[in-house]
Amino acid sequence: MLKVIAACGSGMGSSQLIKMKLQKVFKKLGIAADIYHTNVGDAKSQANNYDVVFCSESLIGQFTGSKATVIGLKNLLSEAEMTEKIEAAKLADK
């Protein structure tokens, strides 16, 4: 099972919305994923315990040096963008 963390600046609304959208997308793609959501500070400290981090493109720099695959989103609510980036990162192979 893929371990995923969804991060936003404060860890409240945006990360929860990302998590809900990711659940739909991973289900459609047939990828088993355990998704956690939190703020960027917490995500940064825990990133190495996860396979993938999803966040706003503006927060990608917070995860420099992380072992996790970091995927930045332009539109946090776009299932199409999430699908495209999940397929491009070949997450189904992990």
C-alpha cells in the first residue's frame, strides 16, 4: 500500500480537500493508498516515512532532500491534474 501525505500551509482545509480528491483518484486508478493530511511543517518532518507528498507547487521547496516523491499541484482540486501527475510519477509501480 502506498503511503501518501497531503500537505498545505496550515494543515486545515486545503490538505483535507487534497486528501479527499486523492482518495477518489487513487480508487479510480486502482492504487491502494493510505492518505494522511497535515501542515507543511509536520509533513516536512515526516516526509521520509511516506512514499509520496502532495502539496501546492509553491511548497515543493520545503521538501528538498526528502526521500519521498514530491508532487506539486497547481490546482489543488483538480482530479485531472492529480491523475496526470500520479501516472507520470508511475506511482502504480511502487
